[in-house]
Amino acid sequence: MNKKIILAGMFLAIASFPALAQEKADTLRRATVETRGDSVIIRKGEGDLRIRIYEEQAEAGKEPREVEIYEGIYLEREDDERNAFLDALPFIPKKKKQNAYEPHNSGLYFGFARMTDGFMGFSDSKAFPQDLSQSWEFGINLLSAYHNFKKNPHWGVNFGLNWGYRSFNIDGNVALVKEDGRSAFSAGDADTRYDRSRLRHFFFRIPVTVEWQQRISNRQRLIFFNLGPEFEIRHGVKSFTHINGGKKKRIGKGMYANPVGVSLLAQAGYGNLGFYLRYNLYSFFQKSKGPDVEPCSFGIAWYW
């Protein structure tokens, strides 16, 4: 059997012949190419292309018959299935396909948090005494969705919903209290000493990021970078301190914090691990109701 002739017949076959009687006429098409007694059957339909090669074999005293020596299946259907609700939930196994777009919304993340005196500031705030090493946040992703630009699989838009906790350590013998209709720092004196004071709150965050990604390492891993706004809904804002070495005590609730914040979120990583940086775009406290400071945070994340 001449393999070159067989392969040429496979690519030049016209797939418009009548369908086989046993196949559905509206979904399957079949073409047969005969070469020197052998046959190549091309069947197209149901989202794939099947190629079968038969060789004519003769046995002593019997009629020659064709024996199948090869069958190949080539998938040609685009993955146009819509995402189901379960695809958005964490911990649900996903079918990963080569070259498929993979969104990166933080599955779990942990990092340091601080108050700054202005956007993109990294230095200590003069209006908010703080120990960065003891100020932190953590969060977990609850829902994740995305839109991939199919003509360019490197780009997509991610949407998420996560919940978490953030705590700011207040350094020194001071505490954040509510007085005269605003949040202000109260310094300790000879009779009252404040220790390990904190401002903390819970949050829901909704990131909307544009992502670029590129597969490397034999297309099994990818590097990525995304950037976009993140909307934050704060709740459970409280101020705590230890007075004169006693137990932790709540000394303020609400603290005139802005209930909604908007941050700029940037993330980058390799595979399922990465780093993030977020900056709030306006003051944490309501206008004239507290220190004019803006929260930021940076840390590591695991993506699923």
C-alpha cells in the first residue's frame, strides 16, 4: 500500500457524498477514496472528523477482503459552551484545555495593609500612627466569571466577588475614638494607657480586571498580569484597645468610615501563585469625619 497516495486521497476527498444508511443524514457526511484496492473513508459530523483506512488482504482459497488498519479522530468543534452557574463557584474542578483562557481572581490572598496620606504613597502616614508589620488583611474568592476575546486568547475581562477581613494596628499610647462627631486619636496619660489599639473591618470586594496572559513551559503554565477597578463594601467597622493592660475593649463602632470604597487593583503571577497591590482612590473616612488617609495593601495570592 502506498502511504503517500493514501494521505493525498485523505486531503483531496470531497465530503459531499451521500451519508451512510446507518448514520443520521442531517449530521454525518461520508466520502470514500479507493487507491489500488485499498479504501480511505472520511466521515465528518457530530463535531469531529473520523478517518478510517482499510487494506485489501487476500487469503488462500478465499475472496479478498478489506481489513481496517487505522482510525483517527480529529476534533474540530469550537468550545462555544456557555459557562454554567457551577463554573463560577470555588473548589469546583474545571476542565482545562490547552491554550484555553484561565481567569485569575484571587482564590485566597493574604497581605499587609496600611494607611497612606495620598494615592500611590508608600511612606508612613503622619495622620495615622501605625505598625505595618502588625497590620494585615486576608480574603477568599466566592464567585468568579470572565469574558474571553476568542480571536485573541491572551486577553480577557475578569469579574469576581470576595469576602475578607482587614485590621490596622495603631502604634503607640493612642487609640481611635469617636468624639465631637468624628473619629480622632486620643493620647494616653498618667491615668489611662492605651496598648495594642486596632481599627478593623470586614469587606465584600468586586474586582473587574483586564488580563493578559501567555502560556510557557510547554504550554502547561502561564504568566499573567491584570489591572482594573475594585469596588469595596465595608461592614463591621470597629475600634479596639487595651486600657491599662486589661482585656481588649471595643471603644468605637462605625467610626464614620466610608461604607463604599473604590480601589485600583493590579495582579501578576505565574501558574496559580501571584502578587497583588491595591490602592484606594479616596479617603477611608467620610469627609471631615476622620483622618484624611487612604488604605492600601499588598501581598500574595493563590488562584484557582
